[in-house]
Amino acid sequence: MQIVDNQSAGRYSISWDGMQANGPQKRRNTTFAFDIGKMKIEADSHFAQGIVAGKADMVLGGMSMREPANAKTPLFAMKDMTLNSTTNDPKNNYTGSSVRWNVADINAKGQHYSPATLEMQMSHLYVPAMRDAIKALQEMQRTRRDVPPQFVFQRMAGVLMPPLQRLVEHKPVLQLTQLHLGTPNGALQGKGEARIEPANGATPSLTTLPEDLVAQLTLNIPGPLAHQIAALALTRQGVPADQLAETSQRYLDRLQSQGLLSQQGNDYSLKLDYRNSTLLVNGRPVWRG
């Protein structure tokens, strides 16, 4: 392990056997039990042009929350979670990073969601701006005692604005490469991207970011899940339970006729676009900033 300017890099492995906690839940006059399974964290990183590059992985065997403590079905439980992150070595003053989060099974009050996966990538990150941001945070850490608590946020914003401005000028890109959530009614899937494309080739800035940002998100929703989501929305509107099946279909049909939802076979798709301070749903403007 090597530490330079409060940044650490090297190889390490940490294992934890987990923990259990239980006791009274006084507010609801009951008991609770909270369990966290075995966890392991490993990293293999190094310094490269003033930033830390390499990879880090975390594995958590599971966790659960029960109330009361002897309940057969947990309020929430999670099994086999992994978190993987990678930062590439800089090349021509730019780097990229990726994060992948995966859970084999999520149990929410007896409803199972499996698997759940989220994968994101960032590219075209300007390394000199990242170094400046790190130095600014380190300087703020050294002088934090000189700043009254009520001014901490303003101080942080002030020291980070210049490096963040430089970062934005070099047009970083964020990609949602995979979104997958298995549900009892099928798997929700999605992909997306956000990038900075100022009009007329102008230099982007933090102040013009709402106008310069271009983003897309596509969601694919299985039919049974779409009906479930529609039924939940209609239930909150007071629709009786015996009318939900028919009313949910009419609700989805109305969204299609309005151009806010499209159907492909038994599934539905939703495409969100943001450009020129305008949000579009399946190509139809629904909000303008």
C-alpha cells in the first residue's frame, strides 16, 4: 500500500465475517433482527499521472431485515451482491471508468427480484481537471477547521467549480450500458447515454449545462409488469380492485394513443430524450426548461 497526498494505491484484501443484531422496536412495540453476511473487499491499484487507476471488487454474501425478529418473511433481504469498479490508466490526458453492481436476488416482503444488474461507464474524463479537483478537496480538508459549519457547502462549491468547469469543457460521456431488474412479472431492461453537445460548437460550461446536455434512456417493459405498474397507479387514484384489470388496459391504451408508450408484441417500450432543455417521451415533447 502506498499513500500520496491522502490518496492510497496498492494491493489489499479485507474479509469480514458479518454481524447480527436484534432488539426491541419501541415505536411499533415489536422486535427486529438484522443480519449481514460475509463480505470481502479486494483492490489492485496504482498511481498514474496523479490519479489512482486499477480495479476494486466487493462481494457481500447477503443481508436481511426482519420485523418482528422471528418473522418467516423478511421485510427486506439481499443475496450475493457484487460491486466491481475499474479506472483505466490515462492516455493522452484522458481516462475512463466503469462500475458494475449485481445482486442475485432481492426479497422485498416476499416479492423476489432477480437478478438485479446496473452497469455504467464514464469516458473522456480529463485527467488534469481530476487532479485539480483532488488537490482542491485536499486543501479544503486541511483548512476545514477554519471554515464555520454553515459555510462548508459554499466553500466546497467554490473550490470545486474551477476543476469541474475544466472537466465539463472536455465533454465527458456517461453511458448506462445495462439495466436489468428481474421481477415476478418479467424483466425490466434499459440502456442510456448522456453527453455534452453545445450548439454551434461553443465551449460548454457549468452555467450552460442544461442547454448543452444531450441524454437518452430506453426502457423495455414486459406486458405483465406494465399492467402491474398501471394497476398500482390506478389504485392510488381510488380505482376499485375488481376494475383494475380492465381499467389498466385502457390506461395503457390511452398512453399509446397519446404517443407516450409504444408496444412491441406483448411488451412495451419507453424512450426518453433530453435535448435543448426539452424532455421528449417517444419523440413527443412533455417538458421544456
